[in-house]
Amino acid sequence: MSLHPVQSILFASLLSLLLCCTGSSETSTNQTDVLLTPTVTYLVNHPSKLTPLTSLQSTNSKNAIFVPGGETEIGAADGLDQEKPMFWVRVKPFWMDQHPVTVAEFRAFVQAANYKTQAEIFGDGGTFDEATKEWTLTKGACWHHPQGPNQPAAPDNHPVTQVSWNDATAYATWAGKRLPTEMEWEHAARNARNTRSIYPFGNSLERNGKALANTWNGRFPDYNANTDGFKNTSPVGYFGKTPLGLADMTGNVWEWCANWKFNYADIANGLPQNGQERAMRGGSFLCEPGWCHGYRVSGRSFSTPKPR
């Protein structure tokens, strides 16, 4: 689905930022395959075998998870049109932050770099008014008060919101990291072994009556039963981790990706070098299947790199 910028900036997070790995576990590339990025190759043919999964026990750090290289089939046969046709990629290994960038982490960047987000420069941010059930521009809404200056400040351990793609890229550059491409994000969400479940942890959002992700619990925008315990964002990692060790890959906040919006049918031509919208993955606390099932592994969304 494609969201209006006012809708997306509230719950688009800085997401899980990446550091590249210099692993060499990939097999050779056919001449007909297409190098999409230095770390991702489009495979024209179905791989005859998948790269064996490397051990993860000694490679994870306190803040990052090692994502082994390998082959993943991107998309879903039963997904939306923008998730088709499915295609195979080979991804080089990399490290991925365990969870989305928190408010506290972003504050350190703002203070060190004397940075102003685009929402702060514009003077307002997009928020959802539960009373009117409509989106509105709220004066003063920004990363530290995402619902507006008259509402509570964002908790330090929640994912930072009200950040544009340009803000996310600025943070990543400062941190010595980068945003992932959609293919890297989905490879990680499929646990680096091409798991085909709806979500990274299986096919249900509940286990033993307990929610496994922060999503909208009801019919948006009319009613939210709030059975997962959070009306807005939740602390990073609150709902546990994927089998690979990543948190908040399902719901909580949309996560910016590096690449421009593109059609899967055109993947053999390579990724576009410019466009109008950047990709987002992971869904948010405002998503429910009736209007936005974006928190599926294959789910996609897009928005402009800056709020306006």
C-alpha cells in the first residue's frame, strides 16, 4: 500500500540500521544474474540449493545480530500485487541492529550533531486524531513529542518516530551504519533461511493467548480493543525476538529502507536510482488486515523521503 506522507511520518521509524559484513559464503554468480547492490544479487533462475546456514552463536554482539548470507525468495504468492511476482535473491552476510533506533539513541545523535529533523524545521507532524478518526497536522509534533507538545514525551526506550527518510539517513551516516534494502530486510525477516511463514515467528500474532506484536486490535479506525496493551508505540523488544534474534520486525513502527519504490516485475532491470517514494517495511501499531496488513514479512509500503 502507499501512504500519504502525513500518515507515514508518525509511525515511520529509523528502523534497524545495518553494518555490512565481509563474509564470503556466496556461490558464484551467473552471467545472467543482476547485481542490484554490492550486497544483493537478483537470481534469474531458482537456486539449485540454498547456502548452508552458518552458526550464529559466536557472531552476535550486544547491539547487533549477524544475518548469514544466503538465498531468499522475495514476495508472496498470496500477497498484494506489489508483492508479486516473487523473485530470488542472493544476499551477502551483514549485521543488523537488534531493534529499531530508540528515542534515547536518536537524542544522542541530535545532541552530538546539533541536528534538527525535518518535522522540527517544518513546524508540525502528522498525527491520528482518535476523536475525529482523521489524520491531521499537529503543530510542534516531532521526534521527542510525536503526538504534539501538549501530549506526553516519547519514552526513551520506545522507537523514535516522526523521522523522515532523510532524517534516518542522517542518523545512519552519523552512526557509521546504513539503512537496509528491502531485500536485505526481508532476508533477515525470513530468518536468513527463506522461512515462508506469514510473520518471522510463525503464522499467528498470538501464542498461548499472548500478543506477539504491537498492532491495531480491531477495525481501523473505528475501534481498537487494545488487547496487546499499547495504544501507540511499545518499548523496543517488548514482544520478544524472531528466531534470528531481531525485535519489532512485526508491527510497532514502520521501518525505512534504503531503496526507492520499484515494481517486482521490473527487478531484472535493476533498482531505480531515483523516484518519488522510498520503501518501508514491518507495519505499525496502526495496522490491521482490513486496511493494512503491512506487518507481514512480505508487506510493503512507501512514502516520500521528506514529510512534504
